[in-house]
Amino acid sequence: MKYLLVLFLTLQAMSLEARTRQILKCLGEEEQQFHLKKDSGPLYELNQRLISEMVQIPRIEISKTDFDEICNNKKHSPSWKLLEQSIKKGKELFIYPDTVTGIQRSMAEGMVDDYIEATREILLYFINQVQMLAPTPTCLKEQIPELDNFFVEIKYLQEDVDLQQIFKGKDKKIFDRLTYFPEAFKKCREDLKKKAKSKSTARPKKS
């Protein structure tokens, strides 16, 4: 019985550690897809930043549920889901194994704190990168009206305001629609064409 318990705990620990490495693996696989598509846009830059952040945090783990939400999500980018879950759950996203104690535990916790604090800047940078690619200055505001107020809140509220508190109660659709920014851009381009066509047909005919 004791042997089975030890075996179970060992396998559980190996599974948790594997999921930590798998986070980097799934981010790396996403990076490869970006390279194949020659995509160097906002999601690629987000991917690169998060890989850099995750590499620096030693011996962290996440639950299977969170791993599946981030890496096995068929609708959204793993990088985007990692950022979203990091903002939504904060430090609670990460688990520290019992073998990490003392100075190692303090260092790991400090690195996680630094990463969670950085998510504000990472999100702002992503939104700015998307905005720079928009076909019109008001495109994102028109397609995602809620985003404008949310952007102001995370940009101008004091640094000591917990991003989780800003995120709390917000419509998750803001984040879902933001990651589909190419579709928003397509809609804005279609609207521009309609307006241009409307103006051309409204011009008085020359006598």
C-alpha cells in the first residue's frame, strides 16, 4: 500500500512537471506555426514575449484544467489564452511543487510576481500593436465598443491597482473579440468600401 502511494505521488509530480515543460512546448509549436505562415504580427510578438517570461520562471506548475484551457483550446491562440488566464487568475494560475522550498520557493514566487505585474504592460503593448495595424483609427472602437473604456482603465489607473480587479466583471467577449482582430479589420474595410461607393453614387452627374 505504501509503495502504491509513493508511486502515485511520484507519477502525479511527474505529470505536473511535464505540464510545465508542455507550456513551453505548446508555445514553441505555436511559434513554429507563425514562422511557417511568415506571420510576424501582434500574436507572434506576444508569443515571443511569453516564451521569454516562462523560461525565466523555474519549477512552476499549472493544473491540467488550466493547461487544457491554454494549450488545447481550438478557438484561440495558446499565447493569448496564457495571457488571459494570467490576468484572470494572477498568481493562483501557478502551483509550486512541495520539493521547492526555502530560497528556491522565494525566488520562484518573486519571478511569478514580476510576471503577473508585467501582464499589464504586455496586454497594453498587444492592444497598441493591433491598433497600429487597424485600417482606420476608430476601427477597434467601432468593432469592440467595450474595449475603449477597458483600455483607458488599464492604461491610466495607478500601478498598484490589481489588474485582476480591473478584469473582474468585464465581459469576456472583449478578450474573445480582440484576439479575432483580423475579422474586425475585415469588417472595417468592408465598411470603408461601402462608404466610398455611397459617396461616388451620391455625386451629381455632370451636365
